[in-house]
Amino acid sequence: MAIISLITDFGNDSPYIGIAKARLYAAMPGYPIIDHSHEVESGDLNQAAFLIRMLRGHCPPGSIHLLAVDAEDRLRNPEILLGLGFGQFFITYNHGLLSLILSEEQTLFNMGSYTGDHFNMIGTIASNLPMLVADQYRNSLSTLSRSERVLKHGLSPAISENTLVGHVLHIDRNGNLFTNISRDDLLRFSGGSPVRIILSRHEFVDRMVEHSAQVEPGETACYFSEIGMLVVAMARGNAGQLLGIRKHGNILIEKN
């Protein structure tokens, strides 16, 4: 069964989450609604894109992802966009987020303009969702040309001959650090040779594991997530706090 997912920067204590879900249930009875995250940092499109990349591979075809993350471009480009990819629907503002999720060549549909309160966006478009699954509705929508879209380029690691510098995109409540360094980035940098992941002045990791349970409690583990991105974690500990690494912080990798 297809699902509806919510990714927002409302904050978990926002009363607008309940309002949005009530309107979604009224419009789409029978669709499970998943609160994937309401703790995206305000306007952080890279974090929102990371979260949807983690989720989309687990969602059935026809699932609908509502991405209510505000950004500076929203009021200058008030269109609500619909993108189709991976057999699923992605709906958000024309502020560049879809260019971080879908191919820039992907057709985007204009569901209308919205300049109202950011917190009411999901409730406002809820009534359109029953029509969304019908091809006739999508065929009635206008498309955005490439020049009309706001395009963003995701944060990429900086790779030189001797160093690779990546960034922390997301930190979960356990202090696990999710970075923008992919398995391919590391292989391109190292050529398969040993590397050291520098985490602080006195802390580094020189081997990869499959998950944090493979190291002793209190030890730092580096592994690749299911979408192939580097994660820094600590067995039974909080890597972010104990290593002093915050969101947007750098992760340095050197050849060993």
C-alpha cells in the first residue's frame, strides 16, 4: 500500500503537524501517514534531501512525499511543484529541493502558487491529493521549463591529492553523524589504499566496519549507510557530543 510521508522543519512541538495530518486523513482516508522528520533545520534543503533519500527506497510505488521545508527562495518563486521519480510523488516549493532529489531533466509539474503561511502549506494542498493519483489530473497541470526552476547543487566533498573533506548533513538523537561522503567518493580519493578518518586532534579511525555493534562500547565506528554514505557513530555513546562535531562540521580523511 502506498503511503504519505511528511518531512518538515515545523519542529515536533508544532501544533500545525496535527492540523496538517487531520486534513490529510480527511482527504486521503486509508493512506498511512509517516512522520519521517519534523526536525529539519529551517531552510536546510541538503538535510531534507538526505532524509528523503534514506526513506524513498523503502516506500511502495505511488507513495506521496510532502516536503514542507521553508527556504529563502520560496516567496520569490511561489509555485508548488510536483515531481515524479522512483515510482513515487514528491511535492514541495520551487526552491531547489527537487533538484537535489530528482534528475534536473525530470519533468516538474506546477500545482499552483502558494504565498501563504508556510505552516499551512500541507493542509492547503491536501484537497488536491485524491486527484494526484489520476493521470488525467497530472495531464492537466502545466510544466516548468528549466529556466523557471530554482536549481540547487548539493554539498559535495572537496577532494585533493592528499585529503578529502566532507560535511555532516544530519545528526540523530543518538549522536550518529551522517555525512555527504559516499563510498564512491572515498574510493575515488583513496584508490583502494588505506585511509585515516580524522575526527579530532586525538581521535581517528583507520578501518571501516559494517555497523557500530562491531566495535567495543565507547569506541568510534565508521561505516556506510544503506544508501552508501559515510556514518560516524559511537557504540553505546554519542559521537557528536563526545567528538565535539556539530551539524555542518567537517570530516577530514587523509591517506594513511
